[in-house]
Amino acid sequence: MRVLHAAAEVFPLVKTGGLADVVGALPRALVRQGADVRLVLPGYPAIVDAVLHQKTVVELGPLFGAGRVMLRLGTMPYSHVKAYVVDAPWLYRRAGGPYQAADGSEWPDNLQRFALLGWMAAHLAAGELDPDWMPDVLHAHDWHAALACAYMSAHPGTTAASVFTVHNLAYQGLFSPHDFAQLGLPLHFMQSHGVEFHGQLSFMKAGLKYARRVTTVSPNYAREIATHEFGCGLDGVIRSRGGDVSGILNGVDGEVWNPATDSGLAARYSAADLAGKPRNKAALQKEMGLAAKPGVPLFGVVSRLTAQKGLDLVLAALPALLRQGAQLVVQGSGDPVLEAAFSAAAHAHPGQVAVRVGYDESLAHRLIAGADVILVPSRFEPCGLTQLYGLRYGTLPLVRRVGGLADTVVDADEGALREGRATGFAFDAATPAALEAAIERALALYAQPQRWRALMLSAMAQDFSWDGAADRYLGLYRSLLSPRE
């Protein structure tokens, strides 16, 4: 089976969130199960410079404002998965992030940049760009690649099936309707039953409407986005797809996230030998300037600092946490107001609160290994990977019971503890009081070392490998295979 994944990010080359982790790990897991998998990626500098052994497949004339577009085929470093690189220097080779300039403003030509990605993916799926390889399935990820599904629908000769995965419905790729003419799609696509969305042009809606099947990154999130509360205005579109929408839970790359082999840690450890865990805590306390108190519970945050992630709730609950002597370490960036508020808290409580603004992958590993509890109090969370990393590292997740957090963390209530099913702490209402109550329960259990250790071992015993997710995706692909396979 031949599968082409189209996405705007891939770990470890370009990452702003969990999308990159998925695109870095899922194709490799599919290859392990026998699939012939390739990626198609924008030619950002980090990708052009890192993909190995690139050879030109085709050179095209001007497209979407780019004076020259070349499609090259190479091999991903680390995973060795084959990857097409869409080399369009005018659109992709620039300083800044994949979607924004260094000052945080959206690139004004994002419509052209990601329309080109979708166009190239669709034409690869149609067999028009690489005569030596044509996929059976095109799997497009999030709004950046969603237009591929519309281009495939508009192309009568395409036999490949399309799958579209929603990683976060809140980010939809909305543009002016006046830009529709630049896409080269038939006019009827710009209607309410097409890509038009409340007077705007929506890339996300293109994926939802035109993909053969739509998936999300957890079963619970698939149900949530069909409701008004979580549907971001697209719940009606999602409900109209009925059984075509399903959720497949993300996995964890066990080669990247494994405390027994993680070379960046102060000490490696495993469920069979937890001796290294407190050494990582001591190293983190020293690195971040926290008081060296091994018996004090250490709470951690690795997150974008946004209201969606519930970080304002953490700020509101912080006084209660500190009154009980606990420590907090935060790594992340995002809302300048939240960044400033956490930095002010660290200044006001030296030795008890530490903040590192920005994202550092190696620090994220050290933080998760060194903390006792990882906080993920999101208002909504399609899947969440941080809580899965916490489970792997015996760092108990404290989460709000939404989306994939509800699918992956079993609350340590008395019944679950007694039955050995508990893996963390969960709460329901998006309020400081509800978060404070969950923190209180975590602190009470932390004061009982034997029960805490049993909960850690239960967490570390969970299996959220990508192999299971890859098997479910292969089942989905097989159900869509065209007669030519």
C-alpha cells in the first residue's frame, strides 16, 4: 500500500506543536508495518537543508506567485522515510516561523504558500508529477494541507483516496473570499456547500467537505467537534459527514520519549528501577534555580502559553499550590500577557517558581523527567501529547477531562486506585476552584509514598505506542482502497 502524507511540519526539522510529532512518527510506524510511505513538505530552509540525497523529480513554471517551483525527492534524516520537498524559494525560504514572521504577524501570502502544498500533494496523488510512484491514499494533515482534498475532488482522473486529519479545529486557515480566484478551483467550490465559511474562504472546511474520510487525533475529540461547544462553527459540517468522521488516538515515539534510553537526562530510569527519577528532580531544581528540596512536590508545565491550554487557570490556582509548599516550573511561549504573568510569579517567588519563556526540546525532556506532576488543564485538547510523555516518564498527568486527555488519563479516585487502573488526576469544570481541588488530591496522594509509587508504575505501564495507531490507520486506508489495488 502506497501512502502520501502532506503536512506543514515534521519533527525534528520544523515543529510548533504536536502536529510535527505525529508527522515525524506515524509514517515511520506505517513503514514498520509494510506500507510504502512518502511525505510531501514545504521547502522551508530547515527542510531543504536537512533532507538527504535530494534529486529533482520535476521543475514547474510559476505557481501561486512563486517564479520557480521544483519538486525534489530525498530521504528524511533519522527516520529514512522518503520525502518530496516543494522547493519554492519565493514562498518558503525566509527567516521566521512556518506560519508567522519573527514579530508574530501572519505571513501575508499564507494562502499561496499552503495552496501550493495542497496543489502539489493532489497532483502527486493523480500521478502527474512523479511517473515512478503514485499513492493509493493521500493523507492530508490540518488546514495547511487541507486544500489537497478539494484539488483531488476537482480532478476527475484521480483514483487515490483522501484522508484528512484534524489536529486542531480552532486553527482553520481563513482567508478573504477575494483570494479564491488565485486557487484555480471551479467557481462552484466557493459556495456554502464548498469552502465558503461565513463570508470567508476556509482551508479547514475544504478538508472536512472533500476528503473521503475525516479523522481526528482522539476518539473523544471526534465526538466533541460535532457539538456547538467544541465545533468552532463547523459542527454542522462535521455532523453532516456522519460516520465518515472518526478518531484515532495519537501515539508516542518510544525511541524519542523513553526515560530508560533518553541521553539528555541527568540519570536514566525505568519502571523496573526508579532510582534515577529523584536525581532528575534534583538536577531540574538546580538548573531552574528552585530550592533543592527532594520531598517537595514539583509541578511542571510544557505548553504553549494560551487560554486554550488553561494556563490562566494555573495562574489563578498558583497561590493555593504555593501555600502548600509545592514548586512550579514552566516552559513555554505564547500570549505575551501570560508570559509576563508567569515571569512575574517567578520573580515574586524565587526558589519556588521558575519560568523559561520559549521552547527547547531537550529542556522539555528534562522537565518532564524531573517533575512529579505535569499540568495539562486545557479548555479543549484534540489529543495532547504532553500527558502521554508524562505517563512514559512516571510524571503523573493532572488534566482537564476533555478531548484526548479524557481518553488517556484515568483519574485517581478511590475506585480506580483500588482496582489499579488510575494513571493521573482529572477534573471537569474549567475553573480555578476545580483545578485547585485536583491539585489538593494530588498533594494528598503525594504525601503517601507507597500509593504514589504504585500510581507511577501504573502510569508507566500504559502502552500508547504508534504501532497501534498505525494499525488502525492501515485499516482505514484499506477500507478506502480503489479497485486498482
